[in-house]
Amino acid sequence: MKKIALKTYGKIVAVILSIFGITFTGTSCMYGAPAPEYGVPSADYIVKGKVTDAATNQPVKGIGIIVPDRVYPKHGDTVYTNDQGDYKVELLKTFPYRNEKMKVIAKDLDGEKNGIYQSDSIEISFSDKDLIKKGSGSWYDGTFEKAGQDLKLKKE
């Protein structure tokens, strides 16, 4: 008898809890309350530029373009300049650069292959005018692009 009463009691409690769960969910949706969102704000960034020799104004091939990680600055994405000295950095789904600047470092990583150059860097600010693809309106801010981020390197 005791087992039957406990099973029945358990079923009644389960039914009551499930009814309240459905009611609470339905009520919040009925009154227009926003549904909870989970995630991290993100955006895509594209930076384009050219690296040239400061003295001759000639393009410099093979220069490493580094965007340091904000949490671990000794790490980061690296791309290399092509034969025309052009580079393109693409940071996808990264935390947005809203009130801070993106640092871009040009560093000679190939040794004496094309001459030895001193490192240089620039800091880039992004704004709404750099937005080329609108975000979803929630966590994703969209795609921002900044072209003409040129660097002139001096030989050592």
C-alpha cells in the first residue's frame, strides 16, 4: 500500500511540475518577454594594406603581418605579404573591437632573404563606417573592413 501511495504521489508531483514549467514558458512568451540568448559577442574583421621599403618605396615580399591575440599577446594570426607587398588579414568570429584598437605588426620573419627590416606597427580603430556586412542584430555585429593600412619599413 505504501509503495502504491508513493508512486501515485510521485506521478502527481511530476504532472504538477510539468504543468508549471509549460505555464511559465508560455507566459513569458505570451507577454513578449525576450527569450534568453546564450553566447559571446563576435564580429569578422578584414584588414588590407601594403608593405613597402621606406627608402625606395618598393614593395617588400615575405613580411609577416601579425595581429596579436588580446588575451595572449605573444600569440596571434600571421599572414605574409605577397610579391607586390600586399597583405590581407581576416579575423573571423572574434570578440568585437568596440572601444579598443586592433594592433597590426609588420615583422621581418624570413631573415636575410629580402634584406633585413625593422619591425613596425599600426593601431586600427573600427567604426560603423567600416561595416560592410550587417550583423544578425543579436550577438553577431557583422563584418568590418579597413583597407589602405600601409606600412613603410626601414632597413636595419
